[in-house]
Amino acid sequence: MFMTMFRSGGLLVLLSFLAACASGPKPADHINDPFEETNRQIHEFNKAMDAIALAPAAAAYGAVIPEDVRDAVDNSANNLALPGQVVNHVLQGKIADALQTTARFAVNSTLGIAGLFDPASELGLFEVPTNFDETLQVYGMAEGPYLELPLIGGSTVRGTLGMVVDFAIDPLRQYIPSPEREYLFLLKGVDLVGDRLTYSDLVDLLLYESSDSYASQRIAYLQNMRHNLDTELVIEDLEDPFAFDY
């Protein structure tokens, strides 16, 4: 993991370049969606895939798999994300968060039996979530236009770049050999189904009970992303996705 962190230090040069080129984050009080027509087409595809595959799989997962097992899968998947978070904390200069996340990973990977359980939280070593989207934001890169990604959902230009880099710098992906690496991807896929089950009420509200599911998902994503990154969001300046047309 630390070798990857060391090699990822070269990203600081790239981040400095991006920060110099960027004019800084734009005020997060508007919706920047120049690709709305294409985004809406992708949204309809994603919505159909949810109705055909993901929602039924989530319902079956909840009906067949005991809650304790589902919790263990979620804990394990969250534990696998921690090494990548350590890299991002270091790139952001948050050394205390990097050390806490490293300790959390060590405790849960050992005492927690490969992350199936979460004894680290009982010791006060709570998760400090982050990703490369936040790293880019720290270095001054604006979020860019809103995007809807196939099979993924809401994102932005910066968020999409962040996902790509997070995948590339993930220490586990770098050092775990096949076929074990493929098992980890399968675990993350199962956890995605579990997330669909956990947030089924919210997802169903956004996708199937609002007058404009695209606008509903867009504002929900932007609100959550901007809140997590501590950028100001003026709700009144955003369109109301739950307003029905009469």
C-alpha cells in the first residue's frame, strides 16, 4: 500500500498542473448541465436496467440472504475501499486522516476477519470517507458539467475523472493477484445490490414516484456531492424535482 502511495506522489505534479489550469470551483448554487439531452437518454437506459435487473436482484437479495450476512458483505466491501482512501488523504495533505484510515484497515482486516466485522469503530477508529473527486476539489478543480453515466448514474466531469483515477491507484487492485482480484470485484458487485436494497425507498421515490426522475436524481446527486465536499449549495436556486405539472 505504501509503495502505491509513494508512486502516487507523482500525482501531485498533475494536481498542481490541474489547479493552475482551473479557475477554481464555481459557486455550487446552480445546475451545469449542457449535455442534458444525452444525459436523459442514458438516464432512461439506467432506469430500465434498474427496473429489469437491479431492483429485482435487490429484492431477492433481501428476501434470501440474512441481515447479518448482508452486513458482513457491506463491512467487507467498505474495508476494501480504505487503502484507496488512504492514498487520497495523503494527496490532500490530511496525514492524521490517512493514519486513522490505515489503522482502521489494519484492525478490521485482522481482528475483523478480513473486514467482515467492524471492531475498529468500537475502538473509535471511524471511517473518514474520501475519493479522488475530493482530491481534485482540494486542488481547485471545478466540478464541471453534470453527467449521467451508463449503469452508474449521476456524476460530474470531475467526479468521473475521480472514479477513473481511484480505480487506477487502488493499492488492492495493484497487488492482489488473479483470481482473488476478480473475487473482490464480485464482492463489490454484491454490495452494490445491497446498497440498492438499503436505499430502495429513496431510489424508488426518485425514479418512479417523481414527475421528472432525471431532474430528481440530478438534484439529489448534486446536493449530496456538494454537501460531502462542504461547498455551499443554495437550494432555492435549484429547480424543484418534486414539483408536479398540472
